[in-house]
Amino acid sequence: MRLRFAVVLIPALAPIAVFLSCAQPNSLLPTRPRLTFTLLEDRVRVETNGQLFTEYWFKNVPKPYCHPLVGPRQSILTRLWPMQEFHGEDRDHPHHRGFWYAHGNVNGVDFWTEGPNRGRIVHQEFLEMRDQGDIVQWRARNHWIAPDGRILCTDERTLRFTTTVEDARFVDFDITLIASHGPVVFGDTKEGTLAVRVAESMRVRPNAAHAGSPRGTIVTSQGHRDGTAWGQRAAWCDYSGRVSGRAVGIAIFDHPENPRHPTWWHVRDYGLFAANPFGRHDFEQIADSSAGNLVIPAQERVTFRYRLYLHEGDATEAAVAEQYAAWIRSQGGR
């Protein structure tokens, strides 16, 4: 079922390039996969050449999230539970939903976990949606609502999806946190913030269903690996392993202009993978439990920018460091 929303739909760009591509059906030159989106009642479906890339779930959920994230050669890189039942998956941390953004202490309210007396991040509207053939992008507004119904703050987030000829896939996630209803404190806690729950077969510490299988690997731009990466600061972090026998991975890039760059990493051997710029007390194990607080004065705003890189191979084979450098160059100092 399609719904009508107050959005701006911008037609596909570069018609000349499209014409040339169609005019040379026998060309041996590889072409970048075409990206499209479909706006449904409760989600946005993104496809690459007609195959699923992800779905962004925004209605009747505790927080918006992408599920699943599908990488090169249609490898599913995120755990399916709790959205779907799948044999061989652990059922811990039911709030780990694919790819999401949330935090465990916003004016004292927990938006990270789910259930009674927890906050909810509630979709309000799509401000813009674009399908440009090789890019799909939208901008959405959300309210962060306390259990008593108060709106604590607003976010405006942009999700941008691109691919390469080689079928590497990118998700750019920009979020502006707005103190729209009074001052906001993003409190010091490890429970946050930009997060992915990787596929069970990619884990550094295998679950029972994958005992004896090859272990995954965590590595940061600073050389921290596996269990030593937790709580460390780095410009990027990569989590790689195997899905259906194929070596694949996800890297998260932290933009140099983000507050507190390089971010801390809340990355675990059981599959949680999160960038958290607010958890200094927990990560550095210091006495001041408010050391990582970020205060946004009333009507002010703070912006964070990230990129997810879905790739084949491990961090070295996927040239993660080079991809990070290329992304920063492409920003033009933005």
C-alpha cells in the first residue's frame, strides 16, 4: 500500500547518461547499479537493480531503524532477530534492531532499550525524498518522546544510499539533534548511539550455532583489535567476518568535524557495533560520571555525520583506510 506524504520527489537526474547507457546495450563497460526507493505505509524500501538493499522502518516502532542491511552479492550483514525469527541467532538485547540511532540517557530518559518507562523516537514526517538513479536519499524529522508524553528534543536525519560498480555499498547518515523543547543533555553512558548489530556468523565470539566456524575481526584506524577495541577512540572501526561462507564486513566512519572526533567505540565481540561520542566516563573508567555529557542549549542544535561502508573481504582487502580518506576528501571540508 502506498501512502501520500508531504514530500518532495525529485526526478532522476542525468538523462543524457541514461540515454547513452541504454543506447549501448552490448557495451562491456560496467555500470553502477541503479538505486530506487518505494515509500510504503510503515517503511521505505531501497533496492539496487531490483534487489533489496534495506528497509527503513518508521511507523509503530520504538525508534526508526534499517533492517536488514544487505551488502555485496546480497549478503545480509545484520542480525535478523528480533524483527524475524531465524535459526542459529541468539536472542539477547531485543533493542538491537539492524542499524539504528538512539541513546541511553537523554535528560535522564533511556531511549536505547525498549519497554515500559523508556523513551520512544517517533517519526513525524519526511521533509524530502530523492531518487537520482545512482543515489537514493531522504530527510526525516523525529520527536524524542519521554514516557510521560513530553517531547524532549527533535532530530532531523538524512539517509543517503550509494553503490559502486564493484557493488560496494554506502549509507551516509547525518543527524542534527535540536533542543526544540528546552535544553537537552545527552548523558554520559556507554549505551549508545549510532549502532549496528552484525550478522551472527560475523561475530568475534561465535554463538553456539557457529561454534568452530571462522571468527570475525574488529579493527580500528588506531590498530585496536577485537576485544581491545571497546572503549577506544578512532576515526573508523571495521567489523568483518563471514556470511554464507563469504568474507564481508561493515565499516563505520566518524567525520572529523563531528563533536569529540575521534569517537569512542562501543563495539563488542558478540556483535554490537556502535559509535558513541557521549560515553567518556564508562569508556575511560574515570570517576566523573558526567564527563561525557553533551549539553544542547534551548533552540540550539548539534550535527553528527557518519558513513557505513558495506564491503567484501576484511578491512585490508576492502581498503577501509583508503575509503575513509576518499570520503573525507569528497566532503570538501563540509
